[in-house]
Amino acid sequence: MKYVYILQSTDGAHFYVGLTGDLRIRLAAHNSGKVRHTSKYKPWQIKSYVAFPDQMPALNFEKYLKSPSGRAFAKKRL
């Protein structure tokens, strides 16, 4: 399984979209400061995630969520 996830900083001001095979390990990496892009806004919590059985649909959905229309979709629906 592949997971596309949206993290929200605990202050509620920052969001991060990513893709992983193990959600728990990846969240721990974000919160321990091992991910350069998210280290200054930690701690993080999972706002939403979607599981995919295959990698290609997961990659496409992650790419979409990082686009302007995808960010609007996530803000409104996820």
C-alpha cells in the first residue's frame, strides 16, 4: 500500500503533502526533524490520508494535491 498524506503543524498554519509506504515511520521522521522541509514547523499531526494499492495512482494524486487546484480541493474536502 502507498499512502498520500497531508500533515498539519500543530499551530495550524502550515501543511505538507507527501507519499509513503509506512505512515507511522514517516510521521515520526517529520516530528523528529529528519525531514528538512518540515523540521522548522514541527510537531506535525496527520490531517488526512488516502491509501492506494499501486504506486502510480498515488504519485498522480500527490502531484495533484501539490497543484493550486489540488490545494483548493484539499482545503475544502480533506
